[in-house]
Amino acid sequence: MATSPTVQEKIAGYLQSKIPRARNLALSDFVHSAGGWSHEIYVFFATWNEDGRAMRQGFCLRKDPGISLLRELSNLREQFRVIKALEPTPAPTPKAYWYEEDPSLLGGPFFVMEKVEGEVPNPWSRAGKQFYADAAKRGKLPRSFVEALASLHNLDWRTHGLDFIGVPGDGKDFALREIAKWESLIDQSIRKPEPVLTELLLWLKANAPETRRLAFVHGAYRTGNLIIKDDQIAAIIDWELQVIGDPMYDVAYVLSNLNREGSPLLSCVVEREFFLDYYQQLTGLTIDLEVCRYYEILYMMRSTAFWLSASGLFAEGRNKDLRLARTTYSVPVVLDMAAKALGF
Amino acid sequence: MIPANQLLSEIVTSIREVIAPAISEPYPKAQAYMAAVILEFVARQVEERSDIEEQKHAAMLELLRDLSQLPGVNRLVRGDELNEIGLNKLIEHLYAERGRLGEETFAAANRRVRQTLRKLLDQELKVAGKNED
């Protein structure tokens, strides 16, 4: 009886169709990564012969699992287009190769990009924290961390065609759009009333800041979303939350305590004063700490939305990943942070 | 019968010391360790859930009593909604009526609501509060 092809065999067949001159194409070092909450991630090398030459290349495939952490907010096609648009810019990103909508190939949409050489130490782990602390002492990685962020914020996003992701209007529109986006995820996910979250949302709406300048914003710029090679940022990854918006939104994320549990360094890698000075020098922007504080509180609401969505998916039986179940206990913890930030 | 907490503790130990280290694939290995973390939370949840609801109820009762004495706010207070849905509505009404109430009254009512929210949060944190190394 014929057995159905494995995922690895299906991917090999797909690559063969995209590289028709390839002969004897084979995959090796095939890993279904445990990272990635929203998408299935496969990392592998492909080897083949082409015109008498032996070829070897690393690939990374991101696949829509059917129902992702961000639910309807997740858009794989948009991610692919963003990475593609960033290719000719100074921002370090992987090369994007192919996007496929057809679910008959792997069971859902996916895209294939370059496997960038380097490592992504987990900043929440002891070993990861140590890695970043050691790199911080050497000094090269903190500089690269700030430079990569500045490369995004200095981008002429219209010229590079990134306005397709949506451009907010003047004034408070960016902040209010962000709140509305995450509130929609909360509405889809929430399983019991959360009065602390209600208070938080209403406070955020009542205190939304005006955006002074629009920039291309990553939305989750931190260690853990950066591939590092030789103490340099080789690529910025995890393109799911990017927006055209207030650059202080990214700055606030870097400044946030959410990303440096127990580390005195921002994002576990950069001294606060150095970050503030060097970022302002590279971008010509003035960091508004009050606005950043507001966005930090907005991130607490966003984290709550993530955790409600994640635990909701598990409770609804739509995703069996146990990491999602664990997040139900993160909801009160992050709401506690928000309550303290609001003074109660 | 082995008490539930002891049983859960044994399962956690088994996952951490036997099952997870034997798994070589990164994804199922991470799943096994995460199961151990979740079971530790569940053990605390089983133990503490009943008193939490009582404390929450008492906090909300006190809030409604206090707010009903605040001029202008009392008409927003409904005794038949002594739960988190009712509290949500109350918060929304307070913000919606902020202009009518005036900043001083709004601030006083909001401060009092936040005291209760803190109490509710503290109850939830009995289960979810950090206890990881």
C-alpha cells in the first residue's frame, strides 16, 4: 500500500518545482522548530546539482497552522510582501523566495525564505541571558542592535512600497488603531469578563498620544526576534506585527521591562543610556519618554490580548500546543503589571 | 488514594526527570517541560479556587456599597450585577459619563473602583503569581 508523503518529502517536491534545473535535490538537517507561536517553522538545507555544479542552500519555511495566535490578524501574505519589500533596504532581513496560497501543497499557506546563518539565543533562558550579557560587555552587539532598529525607522517606507500595510491618519489615530486592533483580538478570545482589562482599555483610549512622525515600525523589536552572527544583527525576523506608526512604539518596546526579566540591560543586551543616545544620534529623533511610557502600558494590554487569544485557542480545542495553555496564568500577571503602571 | 497535589507533584517530577530528558526532538521536548509547568499551576488552582471567589464577591459588595454613597454615581450602581460582568459595565458607564460627573467625582469613583480591581487581581495572583525559578 502506498504511504502518503511526509512533510519533508512534500517540501522537497515543492522546491524541485521552484528550481526546475535542479537535479538530485535532497533535504538535510530538517528541523521542525519549537520556536514560533503563530506559525509552523521548518528549517533545512537543500542540496542539488545544477549545470554540473553542486549547490547547497539553507531555507526557512513558515506555514500557517490554520489557526494562529493572532487569529484573523495574522497574514502570511503580508509578511512575505514586507520581507520582500525590505530586501533592497539597509535593514537586515532574510531574502524572501516564494509564497504559496494553495493549501493542497502543505495543508495551508506558507512561504519560503533564506535561512540566515547565525543564532537566536532565547532571552528568557539562563543561557540566553548570559549570551547577551557577555555580548553586551564586548560592545559590538549593542551597537548593532540600535543600528538595525534605526535602519527601520530611517526607511522611506513609501518609496519602498510598504504603505500597503496601512497608513494611520494624523493625531491620535495610530494609537487608537492599535488599541482597536488588539481589542478585536480580545473580543474574539475572551472567555470570562476581565474588569481590570476593561479599565486598562478605557484608560488607554482616554490618554492616547499624538504621533509626531510616522515610521516603519517592527512592532516586536527585541532580542529573540533577531538573528545574531559574530556579534552583529544578521537579520530581523518575526514579521507579524509591523505597522506604519509612531517610532516611539518600537522604542517603548525596547525600553520596556517586559523584555528583560531580571536583566539590567534593555532587551538583555543594551545599556539604557547608550540606547537613548545612540538611537537619537542615528535617527535624529527625540525620544519622548512620556509617550514611551504610554506605549509600554499599551504593550501590557497587547500582551494580555496575546495570552487571552492563546489560552482561548487551547480551551476551544483549536490548538493543542501546551505552551498556549500555560498562558492563561500570564493574564493576571501582565494585568498586574498594567495595574501597577496605572497606580493601583 | 494519593492526594491530588501529591499525585500532580509526582507527575511533574516524572515529566521533568524521566520523560522530557528522553525526548530528542525539540518540539515534543518543549511540550513535555511545558506540561510540567502547567501542572504545577493547576495544583495551586485546585487548592485555592473556592476562597478566591468568596473574596472577590466580598470586594465587589464593598465597592457597590461605597459607590452608592457617592453623589452622582449612585444611579450607575446596580446591586443585581454583583459579578465581573456587572463590574465591567460599571467601569464603562463611569467613563461614558465622565463629562456629566465632572473630573473630581469621576476621579473619586475611579480610584475606588481601582481599589477593588486590585483586590480582584490579588485573588487571581494567588494562583497565577510567579513562583518559577
